[in-house]
Amino acid sequence: MSRDPQFDFWYAVNNTEVVAVPQNRLETFGTTMVNYYLISELMDSIDKVRVREGKLKAYRPEIITPPTITDEMLEGFGAEAQEYADWLKKHANDMQMLKYGFKVQKKEINDYILSDPLDTVVNRVKEDLNDRNDPMAAVLVGVDRPWEVCLLKLMVELVQGSAYGNIQEIQQLHRDQKAQLHQNIEKAFLDASRDSSKLPALAEMLKDHGLFKRYEDRFFAAVRASQK
């Protein structure tokens, strides 16, 4: 394999296939745990296949753009995965991305080697998962090194599959919160018009939400009205 890190991560990306994705998309307002099964042939052996079992934890997502991908999102990943993330920052600006705060639970990884053809192992893992009926299981066929890039590709696919629904729910929540805030502000103005002692609380509410400038004229009009 080339010593060029870019070659290494593209070698892994181009030789990674996600053969089964979770039935459920990533949670919008909570933590999601994805159980992954990464299957790869040993580089120098025939019919020797490694299966890595582990967990990807995705925290509650926040809308971001690819240039804001941070090192914290890749905790536990190696240099090749970081190179791939750097490529995404530069070339994936048109992607709708969310910050999920992915973490790899490396301490929980189960790593074992089977003496069977790759296709046989893949089918066996998929059948086993069907029997378990795990809605958050993902199976991917990748490379033995650098295998962490395979997981990063899985993460990207999970984000792409979940982002639209997540963004819609986040935006709806923001709309609901904005509407509720508007109602609260209107009620606070009404209360202050009836009781001038509530004007300081109204001012604090507007300042807390960064809206005082927007309502400044109306607020001082209410102050002047209270002094008549």
C-alpha cells in the first residue's frame, strides 16, 4: 500500500461497501447507538476473514457545514480517517450535514478471524442479524487496513440517510419554539401594559433572547405609556 495518506484513505473508501444499513435513521433529539459489523479479508491470507464488531454512538445532531467538522468528531480514529475528513471539508460543501458527535466505542469491539470465503462470512453475519432483528445494525465489507476509514464512510452514509429527516424535525422544532416565543413576548407586552411593574421582566426576556433591539421602540413606547 502507498505511504501517501490520501492514497490510503481512498483505497479504503473505494473498497468499502455498506451491505446493510440500520432500519431506523439516526435520532434527531437523542443519542443513537449503531452496532456495526465490519468484515474484511486478511491482506496476506487466503480465505481468512476478520470480523470486527463494535458500536458507533451518535449524539443529538446539530446542523453544521462540512468545513466545521472538528477533531472532536473523530475521537478514536486514525490518521487516514482524518485525511478523509479533511477531504470532506474541502469537497463536500454541497452536502447537508449535521454534527452528530460520533464516537467509536473501541473498548467494546469484538475482533475475530474466520477461515471461510468472504461471501460466506457476509451471508452468515447478515443471517445472524436477521435472527436477532436488530434495527440499528450495520454491516459493511471493507479493508483490514486502514479499517477505521471504512467506519467513517459508514458514518457519512448514515448521516446522508438521516439528515433530511433530522433537519426537517430540527427546523420544525425551531419554528415551534419561535412561535411559542412570539406568543410569550406578546403576552409579556400585554401584561406590562396593564402592570408597569412587569416592564423590567419584559426587558430581561427580550435581552435573554437577543431581541431587545428588534422590540426597542415598542418597549420604550410602553414605558412612556406607563408614565402617563
